[in-house]
Amino acid sequence: MKKKNLLNILFIFLLVLISLVSIYGWIKNSFIFELLGDKEININVNEKYEESGYKVVFLGSDYTHNVEVENNVNFNKIGEYEVKYRFKNWFVDKTIVRKVIVKDNEAPVISLNGNNKITIKVGENYTEPGVNALDNYDGDITTSVKIEGSVNTEKTGDYEIVYKVVDSSGNETSITRTVIVEEKYTGGYGIIVPGPTYINGILIVNKKYSLPSTYGGTDSTALSALKELQSAGQKEGFSLQLVSGYRSYETQKRIYNNYVNRWGIEYTDTTSARPGHSEHQTGLAFDVGELTSNYGETKEGIWLKNNCYKYGFIIRYLKGKENITGYSYEPWHIRYVGVEVATEIMQKNITLEEYLGV
């Protein structure tokens, strides 16, 4: 009898125990504990970690406030971190984890020292200005910059210098500088032929053909022809006033240098001859009327162009022929070459260079 009662008690105990375990399991499983957002989050270094949230719910009741969070994310250092969430009460002691990966996704920044375009002349040295490279994580990585490309300073052209750098996370960036190698400035004065130079009996003076410093003086034939031209013009009501005639080498040198000081060499070389290259040194050239570009559009300038050849003169520097003569249009500048040659040149509207084939 006693044995039977003991078995009954044991059976009841087992039933109660099973019931308690079942109830405990049901209670434990009824707690919903989960993360909001992704279980794995990537953030960029120096970017603050923003908590996506979590929740604990039991039978419609919110127990989120009972969660303890352990966050060891160092957003200033690359690496993998865990944020641990622990919920604990009489029935549950559970921890879930969110992985936070701090990466460096930002490329370094390269800044050029000097301009992104540099122009040098053939034969000049190219000095590499260099660059600076900064990375948001690695700091100054200028010493890691690789330079690709080269400059041939003996040959004209556009050359690209490429600067590249890679940070510790493999982020790469590059920047390019263009180096332009130009011909040396000559102002049109290339290989000089010392003179005086006569071609078919005509004295030629321009940027190629020069005169010695001792050459020059007034030319009586040209002066006589000028007076005849002025006399004819006066009969038509035009004064054709002489502004400039013969100039010595030293006078031209002083004029040219003054212009360079005022306007710079490149502009001056389009408007004034260098000493030894001026037609005024020959005594065969004259500036008459007005020294303005619109003089050729005045009645006097038009008459001069249409009639100067009759007296042996040409308009030396024609409009549209600047690339041939090397000088800007000068409707006031006349040059004595004789009636026959002047007639052919002016009727054909060509330059003295074209006529002589030089």
C-alpha cells in the first residue's frame, strides 16, 4: 500500500514538473526579443554609429526598457565590432548581437602644388611642383604618391603628369597636370639673313632680312617721289602730311625699347620693327597722313592706296596679310619700289614678300 502511494506521489510530482517546465518554456518562448534594422551594419570611419533599435514584447506588453546594451563601437577606427543586447528577468536571460563594421570607403584627396596647366618654352627646365595627399583615416600620405608621365622639354606638345595614391584601405585617387611645351617666342625673327639684301634689284628688309647698324640715310629718289605724291594729293584736297621718314638704327632701337616697356615684347613685335629690321632705316619708307588703323577708310587713306603706285609707292603692310609681313595693318606706311614694281604689286594686292617670293 505504501509503495503504491509513493508511486502516485512520484507520478504527480512528475506531472507537476512537466507542467512547470512546459509553462516556463511557453513563457520564455512568448517573449519576442529582436533587432530592428539589419543584423550587420557598415559605416564609414569617423561616421557616428546610429542605433537602429530593438524590441521585447510579451503578450502584447512592451518590455524593451529592460534591455541592457553594450556598445563598444569605435567609429574612429577601422574594424569589426559587436553591439550586445541583453534581456533578463525571472524567465528569460537572452543576448542578441548586431555586427558593426567600420570601413574606410573614402578616397584620399590630392591637391596640386601650382597650376593644373603649366606652360614652358622649348629648352626650358621643367621643375616638378609636386602635390599634397591627405586621407581621412591615414592622414598625410604624400610620400605614397606615385607619379606617372614625363615631359620632353626639347619637343613641343601637351604632356600629362598623373599623380596616383592608394590609402591603407585600398581607396585610390588620381589627379592630372598638363604641361604644355611651346616653341620659344621669336616674334617672327627666326634665322636672320644679314644685309643689305637685294632681290631682283629691290632692297628687302623685314623680320628675316636685316640691315647693319651703320647702314642708312635719306634717299633722294624716294624723297622726290614723295613730294610728287604729296603734290598730287594736295590737288585733290589731301595733305598727306609726313609723320616719319628716315630713322637711324639707334633711333629705331630707342623707339622699339620704349614700346616694349609700355606694351610688352609680344604686342610690340606686331607693330614695331626691331632695330636693324625697320624699313625706315633704308630711307625708302615713309609714314604719312594719320597713324590710325581706320586711316585706310578715310577719303585720304583710300586715295593714297588707289594712287600711290603711280609715284612708285606701295602700301607695305596690307590688311589680311599680317601672317606674311609679320606686322599689323598700316595704311599709312608706304615704301618706294619704283613705278613698274609698285603698279604690279598694288594691282595684284600682294605684299613685297609675295612679289619677291621670300
